Amino acid sequence: MPFSGPLEDRILIRELYGRYADASCRGDRELWAACFTAEGQWNTHIFACNGHGEMRAQWDQLWADWNNVAFWGEIGSIEVTGDTAVVRSYAREIVSLKAGGLFKLFGSYDDQLVRQGGEWLFARRDYLPMIQELPQ
């Protein structure tokens, strides 16, 4: 079933995705990193990061070339089991580059979440691009 588990947990998980998108759009590295567990993983087709230190360094490297980011997400499924959840989501990103032009992409995330101290956090995010439009 694509949506299972307590409704309250699913709402709190949706709020995590909202915080993540808000932090991404505002370029707020600390709010963004706080969406992950301290030992969380962030994996894409071009890098893999483990822990807040590596994630912050990767964030800084990416944002060195970016002016702004527009980030929209949609959740395809949430399956909560106790203090863990598996979520599939989709993201549309448009990045304004400092060198000029836009980088646009759409992709999917396969996520593993945990509840720590009553708060849902990303334990692992695995991103796979589906469509990419490179700047001209």
C-alpha cells in the first residue's frame, strides 16, 4: 500500500519534506542539514555523502556555482513501521547558475527515515535523475 501507518506520522513526515524544500529554496544549509540524522546519507548520481560534515561540504561545493534554487517536491508513498519509514518522492529543481543560465532537473528519491527524539529525519536519501536540461 503506498500510504500506510499512523496518519499523524505521515503528516509529520510531510512537514519534514516541507522543511527540506524550504531550506533548499532559501539556501539555508543548516536547516537543510538538520533534516538528516547526524550520520545520515545523501546519495546522487554524482556523489555520495555520509554525515553532516560531508553533506555540508558538498552543499558548499554546489552552492559555490549557484545563485538560487527552486525546489518542488511531491511524495509518492509513505510506509511507516514504528520508528522507521520508507518514502518515495519526486523533485523538480531549477538552479540559477552564477556563470549564467539555468540547470533544470526532475528526479526521484528513495528515502529511509527514522524518528529520533520524536522528530522524523532522513537517515538516507538516494536520488536518481529522470530528466535533465543543461544550460545552453
